[in-house]
Amino acid sequence: MKIALDAMGGDFAPQAAVDGAVLAAEKLAGKAQIVLIGREEAVRPLLEAYGDAAASLEIIHASQIIEMGEHPAKAYQQKQDSSIAVGYRMLHAGEVEAFCSAGNTGAMLVGAMFSVKPVPGVIRPAIANFVPKLHGGYGIMLDAGANAECKPEMLEQFGELGSLYARYVLGIEDPKVGLMNMGEEEGKGTPLLQSAHQLLKVNPHIQFVGNIEGRDLFNDKADVIVCDGYTGNVILKLAESIYDLLDARNMHDPFFDKFNYESVGGSPILGINDNAIIGHGVSTPLAICNMLIQGYQMAHAGIADQIKDTFKS
Amino acid sequence: MKIALDAMGGDFAPQAAVDGAVLAAEKLAGKAQIVLIGREEAVRPLLEAYGDAAASLEIIHASQIIEMGEHPAKAYQQKQDSSIAVGYRMLHAGEVEAFCSAGNTGAMLVGAMFSVKPVPGVIRPAIANFVPKLHGGYGIMLDAGANAECKPEMLEQFGELGSLYARYVLGIEDPKVGLMNMGEEEGKGTPLLQSAHQLLKVNPHIQFVGNIEGRDLFNDKADVIVCDGYTGNVILKLAESIYDLLDARNMHDPFFDKFNYESVGGSPILGINDNAIIGHGVSTPLAICNMLIQGYQMAHAGIADQIKDTFKS
């Protein structure tokens, strides 16, 4: 199995990308091979500096780079030999089983939509984010920013997509789905939330536990947290800032340390035909390594196929 | 000046209410008198136990109680001699200059809308919440839950209401207003956020600094944070849970300790003709005391009149 990494993506690329890839190659030895996509002349010397430790890694040359500030759709279209476009082409062709990048988030979404494409039946793919849970492990929250505005049917599907990920990748047998709302009682919230509640309630593929509130994010009430992309993005960035504030005060604890984005490495795009993960722009080698391991876990679980099977019917 | 407290409101009423009122009476001695509204037979013995320390406190008898689980509008209408209805009647009549309650939040909003009423020109009043700031002091976020769904013009007015509170009560001379969004660039977010951005940008009464993100909640970018009531409610409850989680781990720090709701005591309803504050259901004596002090500060600053003057034109 091959897992691809955009070697040019992220603020500290290509050094952090290569360092993270070498770390991941060691951890995934015998299970998966790491493929680095990017400018060979920039990547090869960094890889060679690792000597034998980097022997298993492959480089695929891509002459262009989509920069962080570029317009996603325009850059993706114009830079067909960029590391992101090449990565998606290989993913779509089945040459790699997952593609990870800490580069331009918008371009990663464009590639997901126009290269590997949404699974038939999925209205809109979502970005999923991991939520540390007090009882150990992680839950999953979606959408975390792909869709600012949502329809009730999209929120219903997020519940299904998140449940599949929780079951097949996180290993939670019968994941509980909660709708992020502003009160527990049925009928609370906006018309969108009220309609989504009714759809989630009667969906036979998921275990819906009803509305949850901001205070329930980390507790045992729900493994899958459903919300629109605006709300999910605010929650995600707020939680990340909490970790930074605690870290700056040297306040550490096993639970709060899991707020650190490095510990999961990236956010999968769910509802597309292949496995793609978006990493944080500031990704460190540890974050890159964990993103690649997550890519392996998604491919190993065949999550994209599970989603295709579910939405086929 | 008289500040009224619902002596029957909150999970630990009337004991916590009386304890908090006596604390506040001491701190506000010479500035304001505390009026306790509730069942005299329940309140008087608790007050008498304090002896001379409670000499300045007044009791106004109200025979009924709106319980936490009751339907707000129905209960408010049917229980005209409840502590909440009596409190709003006194507030409206000018017998007290602020009314505070840790009781049924919905009933407090009903009273605000139907007894003291919105200020002419204000589309919908909002619940404001205090946000601890890294550079010291507090910012203000609104709406925190009164209006699940908002129109762009409502968000614009929240920016104005919050600016007035920040200026006249928090003493921030030229408060910065930020719109909670999922990206800093203009044009980000839902159609609601895009429209609100344009209205806030050209409003001459406020200093709009543009979009902010979840990670900016506690930093220096904005003193007034504008969002819809659903988003504000999720943020508020998430922030409260962070404090509880830190406290449970005995992780304390002057900044994070300000996340504790007790330190501000309550959330003012802004955009109504008089000063009303809603406290947390679990309010402790310290929270009650701080809510009463906030009621005094609002009345002292004449914030309701400032809002009326601004929206008159």
C-alpha cells in the first residue's frame, strides 16, 4: 500500500514534510510505503541526508507549487503539475491509496471535488475534525469548514459519514450521533437544526442521541458531533487556541494535550471517492507523521469504499 | 438607587440568593440598596440569621415561583405574582433600577420582551456574555442565545449594543467590533455573515475591525464579538466547560480562572428599556453578588438610557 504526501505543502515544507515522512515510514514499515510528491531537486537532498533510514521512500516529481495565498480553484486549474494536482491524479488513478497535504486547504477541497469527486448520493463532502474525549480516545466532529451554509439533508449525511468513520477507522462499534444545538430539548435551535433533528431521528443507519450543547463536546454523550461548517470551524479554532494558551502557560495534562493538532495531524475529507487528508498550515514533522498514519488507517479500513457502499443503496 | 434580586431564582435559592445579596449589600454600601423579591416566609428567616449585616436589605413579597422546567411564556402569564413578574413590574415602574435573576432564563426573556419591552428601533434584544481577555479585563460577545436565527440587520445592531455596553459599562473608550466568522477575508462565511459584514463596515457608530475567528475570542482583536445566538451559545457553553475541566484537574491560572461564570455573575439583556441580568441556574453566592454589582454598574452608567438615546435617532 502506498500513502502519498505533498512534500511542498505547509509553512515549513519541504523540510518538515520530509522529516515527518521519514518518521512515518519507520512506524509504517511493512505496512505501507510513503510517496513524496514535489520538486525532486528540493526533496531528494533532504531525503538523502537521512541515508538508509529513508531508503523505502519514493519521490514523484511535480514541478509546481500552489502557494498558501493563491486562489484555490484558479491555482488548481492552472498548475496541473503542482504537488496537489499530481497527488490527486495519482489518488484517482489508484497509484496511491491516500493523499495527505498541509498545503492550501482550498486547493485540497477543489481537488477533492473535481478530481476524485464526491461519492454518488453524497450532497456535499465534509471536513471532519477529531475531538478528544474525556473517557479516552477521540470523537469526530463534522463539518469543520467545507460548507459554511448547510441544508438539513447535508447535516443528516454528516451524521452518516461521521458514523462510518467512527466505526471503521476509530473502531467505535455503535457510535452515538449528537446534533450541536443550543438546548437539549427537541424543537430547540434554528429551523435548520429543527429539521435536521427530525431527519437524524428517523435515519436507520445511525444511532442518534439527540441535541447536545457546547459543554458536551468532550464528554460521553456523542462520538459523532454534527454541525454546519461555520459552527464547526469556530469550535475547532477555539479549541486549538485553548491548547496554545495552556501551552504558553506551561499548563499540561494528558487530556488537554490531546487538543494539540499535532496529535492527530490532519482532517479527512469525507464523502469523496478516495482518502484525502488536509493538514494544518503550521504542521510540524510530528503532525505530518500522524497525518500519514491516519491516511494509512483510512486506507487500511477502506473507509472510502465503506462510504460508497452505504450511499449506493 | 435600588437593585432587585429574584430571591427564588436558581438551583440553590433562596439560600444562595440571600447569601449573595448580603455580600453585595456590603460591597455596595452607600451606593445602592438591595431588594429581595420572593416568598417573605422563606426569605425573612434567612435574612434575619445575618442580624445587623442584613439591616439594609429590603424584602418584597411575591407569592409564586416560576420553576426552572416551566414553559416560559405560559408560566409568566399565569404567575403574575411570581418573583420574576413582580421584579419586572417594579423595574418597569422605576421602583428599582436593575433586576437580576438566576431563575428560568426563558421567563426572564419573556418579561424583558413583554414587560419592560425592547427599545424602539431595536429589532431584537440580545443576551450579552463576557469574554475574558488576555490583555486583562473583559470583552463582550452577543448574542449568546436569545435569537437562534438572525438577520444581517440584527447582527449590525448587536455590534452597536455591544459597543455601547463596552464604552459605558466596561469603560473601553473606542471598542473594536469583530464579526465571528470562519476566515478573516471579506466575503468569507454564510450569506448572513457576508451581508452583516457589509452593514457593520459602513456603520458610523462603531469601530468595525472585520472578521475574526474562533482563535481570536480571547485576544486583542475585538472588544465586542458579534455572532448569532446559536453560535454564541455554543461558544459560551464550550468556554464554561473548559473552566470546569481545568478546575477538576486543579489547573488554575489568573486568565483561565476568569472563565468561571461566578466572576461576572450574569448576562445582561441588551436592547430593552431597563437593566435586566440573567444569572446561571447553578449560581453560587459569589455569582449572585457579582451579578448584583454588575446590575449596579449598568444602572450607574445609565446603559439602558444610552441605548435609547442612540436608537432614537
